[in-house]
Amino acid sequence: MSSNPMHSSGEWVKSSYSGNGGANCVEWAPAHARAHGVVLVRDSKQTNRPPLTLSLQGWIGLVEYARNTHTWSAQSSQSLD
């Protein structure tokens, strides 16, 4: 296994908020975050591209935004039915 987290598929976890049956997946590297204090995020369909590097606070903000947006989107689509 490569030590470069960009190419090491064993270190990446798909987001539970990825939509479209998993087709729109975002992955993150929790082991890298624990070891280095920064969170790497990437598009699971384009793993050869450099990951986005976030501070822990930036990661927390992104997750909170995704949760709030996901909840809002689900509520909005239900109210349109």
C-alpha cells in the first residue's frame, strides 16, 4: 500500500451523505486526519486528482453544512409533492 494518502484507497471512507445511490461520492481520510490534524477530502470518481485539505474546524463546518443542506433539501422536495 502506498504511503501517499492520495493514492491509498484503504485509507478513504465514503461520505454517508453522498447522493444518487453513491454515484456522487465524497471520500475522506480519517487515519490521515488523526495522524496529521488535517482532513483530506476527494471526489471518489477522480481519485488521481489532489484532495482538498481542510483544517479540523473547516471539516466540522463542511459536515454541518452538508447535514443542514441535506435536511433542507429533503424537506423542500417533500413540500413540493
